[in-house]
Amino acid sequence: MERRAEFVGKATLSDEEALAFEKRDHRLFEERPDLTPAALARVKEGSAVGAEASEAWEIGSALARVNGVKRTSLIVDPPDGKIPGLTPEAKQRTAAGSKNRERLASVKALDLRERCLSYTPVPIVPQLYNGNYQIVQTSGYVMILSEMIHEARIIRMNASHAPPSLRQWLGDSVGHWEGDTLVIDTTNFNSQGAFRGSTENLHVVERLSRSDADTLLYRATIDDPATFTNPWTIEYPLVAATGRIFEYACHEGNAWVESALSAARKAEAAAGPNR
């Protein structure tokens, strides 16, 4: 997402530079000198299936290529490739949210992702797994099906937004065509479906255009004055896949919630009343 420190001031790389970085970035943990022995031990303990080598992960193998050139970040605005700073209000919300999350007070204190209710794919950003999307276009609607949590997002074409009183996890998306570019305007989020800590005032404008037969260029601008000090924009290619999207049935068998809450209650009991 963001530009790494080693690429400060460098928005693009040559193919040779990109290949060198991609090889180094995807080495196994044991071969990475940036991990201390203690950090490596924690990784191995927490990811016994194989960490980055696990079959569960679908980590990209290359930097994004746009207009034939490798990019050092998905963020194209601001030019430094970094997410703008948080507002004082957003910092307070983040601190409060972290405190509530650590307490594991109740199932309602967990976020929508942990409860497998919604993954908030607005805007569309790369996932660690189940990162595929299926786009279906009809005369009056565009549907974007996310493999993650199997959410169907409905974009109403040439329509007006719903009234502000109607708010949804994925917001209210309306679309129109500007030439060959599909423009999707999304507002009316609720406070639960936050993207990177955003509020219900989040406004996302996405633009999808076809680069070639197998590639869509995706561009999204994220604006929430209550969260970010400035709007910011990402851009990267969506590449066609030959496989099919699988059902993602997470909520029905989400044993993690019960295990996490029961473990928290046991820890509280062991700590006693004066914890």
C-alpha cells in the first residue's frame, strides 16, 4: 500500500530494480536478516503452517505495473506514497478502540471482520487471501462479488444516493459512465463498516477502465475529513483470473470468537478482582 523507506522519492522502478526487490521481499523468514531470533521464533510459533510459505496466503509476487512501469506503492496521491496523517479526533478514536479491543469485553466489541460479518471491500484493496472479485454488469446495475466473506456489492447505475438516514456497512454505491470509464461514488457508510478507522462520513470515488483484454485499471480516492488530514488515492491493475470464486463460509463456523472471549474471561478470573 505505502511506499517503503528505501524508495523515498522514487515512485517507479526499472524492471531490474523491481525484480531484485521482489526476490528479496519474498524470501522465507529464515533468510531475512531484518528479523531478530526472537521475532523469528514468534513468527514460527504463531504460524506453524508455514507463515509466508503457507498455502493459506495469497501474497502477491510482484509490484504493481501500470502503463508498463513498476510502482513502489499503490498510493499515487499524495506523491510521497504515504497515507496522510490522522486527525486528532481519529487518533482519539483509535486509542479508545484499541483499549476496548484488548479487553475483549463482548462479542459486540469485536469488529465486523473478526465476526465474519463484513470485510468492507470499499475501496477494493489487495487481501492476504480470498482476494478475488467477480464483476457482473447488467443494464441498470453492476455487481461486485467479493470472495472474502462472499459479499455482493450492488452499484445502482445513473441513480441518486439514498437519504442520509439509510446507512450500510458497504455504503450506498451509485455509478455512471464517463466514456469507457466506470465511475462509482459511495457514501452513506455506517459507523461499523470503517475503512482504516474512517467514520460514517467516508466518501469513496472509484474509477475502473480497461487497459487490455485481461486488465482493469482501478483507481480510488478516499476522503474523510474526520479521519485523514487530506484525501488520498490508490491505483493499481486488477488482473483477470482463470479460476472460479469459492464460497467463503466464515461466520457459520467461527470458533475463534468463542475461544477468544472464553480465554479473556479465564484471564480475568485468574487476575482476580483487583486487576
